[in-house]
Amino acid sequence: MRCVTDSSCLIILVFIDTEFRTLRLKAEDSSGRQHVVTVKLKPKHPLEAPVCTADLPVPLAMTWTAQSSLTHVHTQFLLLLESLAEFWAVLDEIDQKTWVLEPEKPSRADTMRRIVIGNNVSIKVEVNTRHPNMLPECCLLGADHVVTPLRNKLNSNMHLWNPECSVLQNLRDVLEIEFPSPATHEKSSFSVECGICYSYRLNSDIPDQVCNDSRCGQPFHQACLYEWLRGIPSSRQSFSIVFGECPYCSKPITVKCPPRNPEN
């Protein structure tokens, strides 16, 4: 790490390649979060604008003229970081006070969190970068007998959403629940293995299909359940839905066809 003085601005340089074409500049926002912007200089620098990339949930658009310098990049980057401070504060609170199933290792570019509510039930929230404290897009995941009452509360209490409160507090109030937290629960309590492959993670996927029978509630990976049902003669398919029986309790179960791998 080295410090570079460009005009009147002190810039922290954390990397530069041997050709002096790729640089990484460090920046810290007002909340103390550390960020890095990668700057790739074009052959006709400074006549051509450099290519700038960073771990952000929004595009990194930089204004540039032939008179611009690293100071301009650094300053614009800092301004963009400050515009996202509230958004990151929302996600930081969720990460610190709840068990997050997905993403496994959130980056500053991620806008989604799948939060544990209880055994085999969770809520996926997509936080808006521009209006982070507004009601996010929500998707409840789990068995119908657990998810339906929560969905009803979400719909009936939506008017209680208060943008002056945090997203996490609003979710507690609207759903009328307390989320399990790292202070009170072990994550292993909610990381239930797939009932077919007996693994929790299948590549990057976790079990998100659950038997709706309240006496069973066994979770499965979508791909595992799909392949299992496809191999059972009594199963049937209608459009993108496969109908069959739960491998554990033989009660009716359905699964959507998993998305195809574009490489196949």
C-alpha cells in the first residue's frame, strides 16, 4: 500500500501493475467501510477515459475529460459511496442481527438477503438501492402451512411499514415475529440437509423446496427433487411443473423445472 498525492488530494494506492496501466485505489466511506476501485488506463490516457470497476450494486459511471486525473476518479467514487451508505446500513443490520442463508458470503454488490425465520422457513428480501428503507420485494419460502399465515400478515400489515424505521424492524412488526439471531441461535439449527443428496449446499444452491405436509416438512434442493420425481413412473409433468410424491412421506409434492444451464 502506498499513498499518492494528486494535486491536493491524498489517494491510497493498494495495487499497481508492472505496466502502470491497472491501479486499485482504496476509499473509506463515512461509516468506516473499506472499498476499492480498480482503474484501468487506456493506451491514449488521459485522452481516453479509464475503465473503472468496483464492488457496487449500481453501475460505476465516471465523468472524464482530457484534464481529469485520479483525483476526479477518487472524488466521484467517494460521492457514489456516500449515496449508498443508507443502503449498506440496512444490509449490515440484517447481516449482524439475523442468520442469512443466501448469499453465503455477501458482497457490497449484493442487494438480496434470504433470512431465516425458523426451521425450513425463510424470507427473501430485495432491497432497493435508491430507497433502501421502503418496503422491499419479499418472497416467503417454506411449507404452505407455515408460509401462508406469514404471507397473510405481510399483506394485512403492509400499511404499518414505517420508512423512518429500519427494514429489519419493519419486517419484525409487519410479520409479527422475532428473527433468530446469532446471539441466541446456532446457524446449524437451520442448515438442514437435502433429503435426497444429504448435502446442504449443491454447488451454490441450498434446499428451498419443502414438503407441505406438516408432519414431514423435509427440505430438498430443487434440482434433486426434480430429478427424483422425473425417475418415478407415477409422476407427471404439466408445463414447467412436475407432480409426484414426497420421497419421505409419500404425500403430494410439486416442483418447478430448474432453469437450464445456458452452457448446455
